[in-house]
Amino acid sequence: MLRPWCLRGSLAVVHFVIMGCGRVGAMLALSLEERGHSVAVVDQNPEAFRRLPEEFEGNKVTGLGFDRDTLTTAGIDDAYGFAAVADGDNSNVVAARVVRETFGVSNVVARIYDPHRAEVYQRLGIPTVATVRWTADQVLRRLLPMGTTEEFREPSGQVVMAQVDLDPGWVGLPVARLEEASGARVAFVTRYGEAVMVTASTVLQDADVVHVLMRTDDAPAVERAFTAHPPAGL
């Protein structure tokens, strides 16, 4: 089994466990494998694995995604991330909590159909996806940090607003420190599914989605600042 951060050639390889081999689960598994990562897919119905192509090299584990023995077989002890994308809200949340609280995997995401439930689970510290236009890409974005995602570009092209992934070390620090380190302006954050306007004293929280205004030419430097651990003494 690959450890959470191994090297395959020059590529950093991490292990992911996916619960549910429906259309979205299969897409997630293939997307992660195409990126060079190790993947295990768990489903209680062995027929579900037919959605995976013959060339899929990951581990297929038949069983309940919240069963400890099943998760251990899937390599959860070595996992960097876990996605619960089965059909039931309850089973997805139970599995996500077992993985976080029993196995200590902090990078989890659960698909929730009911948006009211999703807000409750977000407050329990479980990132969820619960939108009408739910796609595998949205889960992949939360499961696997991807740097910068542009959201708006003004007509001259000189200024953009983008989502930028955040190193966990920034959690608990004021927005002002992040702006000082990056030179960018934090426009707002999405917290528990709602947009929150920020001030210099606003403290960043776990699972915040940060939306940043910056000069287009500065985007690479801003991304490096956001995705790096906060400088000592900042």
C-alpha cells in the first residue's frame, strides 16, 4: 500500500478512499487515478464496480463504507482523503464521521442531497456538497486542492477574482495576515455555504472557501503564499 505522500517518478502520490461506486463515485475514482494517485472504491453491491473500466488499477472493496474492517481493507489508515458519495445522506455522514473521528483522516467530503442537513453537518466539521448542479468536479475540488480557480475577470483583464486553496496553517489567523503575506485582497469567504464579508480582524476558519481580488500578473505569487505554511513570525 502506498503511504499518504509517496513518490511515483517525480509525482507526489496520495491514497484516496471513495465510498459509493455510482456514476459520480466512478468518475471520481478515474479522475484521481488519472492524476497518478492510489484509489480504493468501496460499495456494498459488487455489481456497482462494473462502472469502472477494465484498465482501472485501484482496489475494489465490497462492503459498507462505514464498517471499520471494510475501511481498513480499503487502506483508510494510509489515506490522504475520503469521499462519501453513496446514495444515502445518513450513510454518507456516518461514514465521514467514522473516518474523521476513528481513523483521524481530516480531509473528507460527503455528498448530501438535503441542503438543510448539509448546513448542520458543515457545523460538525464535515465538508459537504449539496447543490442542484452537483457534479464530481465539485467533490474533487474539495478533496484534492487545485491551487487557483478564476471566478471573475474585469474587462481590461488586469484584475481577477478567484478562489485560492489555503494551507491549513492559516486557520485561526486573521485575514489581515494573509493579505500581508500575499499582497492580495480577500473579498469574502464562503462559510457553511454562505458568503461572509470580511474585515482585517476576521479569523479564518476550517473549511472556509477564500475569494480573492488580485492583479492578474500577481496570481502565481498569491497562490504560492496561500498554499504555503504561514511564514514564521507573521
